[in-house]
Amino acid sequence: MNSSETKTAKKHPIGRFFAFVGVTLLCLVVTLLGMIWVLERGPSPTVTGMFTRSVRETSAIRWMSTLFLTEEELEQFKSVSTEDLATESINTSLIHVEKAAEKVQTGNVDSVQLIDIAEGTCKGKLLIVLDPKQVILGTSDEFVKQPGLQLTDMVAKYNGIAGINAGGFNDENGTGSGGIPQGIVITNGELIYGNDTTPYHLVGLDRDGILHVGAMSGKAAVEQGIQWAVSFVTHDGLASSLIINGEVQRQNLGGGVNPRTALGQREDGALLLLVLDGRSINTLGASMEDVVNIMLEYGAINAGNLDGGSSSVMVYDGEIVNHCASVTGPRRIPTGFIVLEEGAQHD
């Protein structure tokens, strides 16, 4: 065999390898496109609606909803809130913070309780914090065009024992490295992001540890004594109010199934920090109605929806305790609700 025949023989295995890889990738792409086509153009409007609403709630794969459907066709599947900016106010007289605080003072019960959630197809974690003044809003160092903090680092920054992700943030590239919040941020009773006059859909805690959800301006929130607050609205405009004064806000229960994060409060003042998993082999995710049902089961009088999807993370004792849906690991975020050690209450 001459030298040219030898070189040709050596090239053949490499060529066959790359050809195999190319054909495999092509088959995977065709299979994926076929699955999406069935989900979007198949015979079941229910499946189509659930799929399109689910992907439209994401930042990274939102584009999938328009692969085989036009914007006009998608209109019928959009989740649109009917909530206006004149939302019902929280009736603070329904919440009695001293009740849960008394339980902690007796020493007969842990101030923070971690519970596994397995309700139907929903799986996740619920953190019950008996003393709501143990919960504050943590932030990354600066709200600028640089990555925020992973929740584990944010909890450590405040010497916390637990935490969940909080408000929405700009994530233009879908990489989960956003450092700039969306809407409003209030810490220590000061408006540090957003403006005085614009109404925001808010989830926050006042100086007495009472949870507020609903629409208000930055100035109104500060005047009402809100100490810690963020905003979140879904891509399709569903507001954060889920339960107000024991009444379910059904106008905000649209959307698909995705990982979810929410904050609720019981009549005795205990806070319910809920994170539900999704986009995994164990569970596709939870709907807004699933979140409400779990909140009601655990006694929520008021509850608000927070940023979900790949941002949904719970940290407890220095570790992430839920299934993080982000394939690149926990996202960097600008805000998180942090649980302080027992006795380390905010003023």
C-alpha cells in the first residue's frame, strides 16, 4: 500500500465518525421538531394550550411557542390577567402575628419547619417560618449590568439559615445571570429600586411582619410601612396576587405548568415559603392553581406569586434542597427572601 492509500484509509474512520455524529444530531433535531409540531398542531387544544402557556412563561425557550403557530393563533392560548391596578387592600386585622411568635417563645416548637410537598403531580419544599420578623429581603451588591448572586451566596451574605428566590429580573439572554430587578425593590423601609409614582404588583412585608400583595406605588408602599418588597408579573402579564384576605384571585390563575415560587401567610402570622419543582423526570411543574391549593391547604390567608421557572430555588442550612431546573446550575439573581436565625429579627 502506498503512502497516499495509507492516508486515505486513516481518514475514513474519522469521516465515518463525524458522519455518524451529524446524522445523530439531525435525527434528534427532527424528532424534537416533530414533538413540538404535535404539541402545537396536534388534535388536542388542551395540550396545545398547556404547552404554549408553559413555554411562554420562560425566558430561554419562549421562542418555541412560535415555531408552528402564528401570533394570531397564539392569542387564544395567552394567559391574560383581568386584574386592574385598584386591587383589594390587605386587611391586616385578619393576621395575628403574636400567635405564632408565642409558639416560638414557649420553646416547644421549631421556629422554622421544612416540609416535603407531594401533592398530585406537584413536588417541592415548603418552609414554615413561625416568626415573620425572621424574614427579610436580601439583595445582590448592586443593581447593575453584572451578574447577581446565587441564592446560597445571598443567604450567606446575611448570615441566614434559609431563603427563596424573590422578584423578577431582566434576563435578556436567558442565561439566568441577571443583576437588574424588574419593578420595585424595598429594603429596610427604603425604596431602592423603582419610582415613587408608578403602581407595581408587589409582594412584601410590613414592619409588623404582615404580608402584603397587590398593586401600589413605591410611595404608597413606604407610607404603609412596607419594609421588604419586590415585584413579579409573568411574561403574559399575570399579576402576583394569588390570595387576598382569604379570597382566591382567579384572574391571575392562568399560565402553564412550570417550577413555582410563592410567599404566603397564615392567620397566626406564620409565613409559608413555597418552592415547587418542574421540568424534570419527576414532575413537569405546577400551575398557579396548584400553588393556590397548596397555600390554602396550609392555611394561607394571603399569598403572592414570585419569580418561577429556572429561578425557583430554596436554600436551607447552606444547601439547595429542591430540584433546580436550570441546566447550568442555580441562577444569579438580584433579590431573595432570607430567613434569619431565630432571635435575629428585623426591627
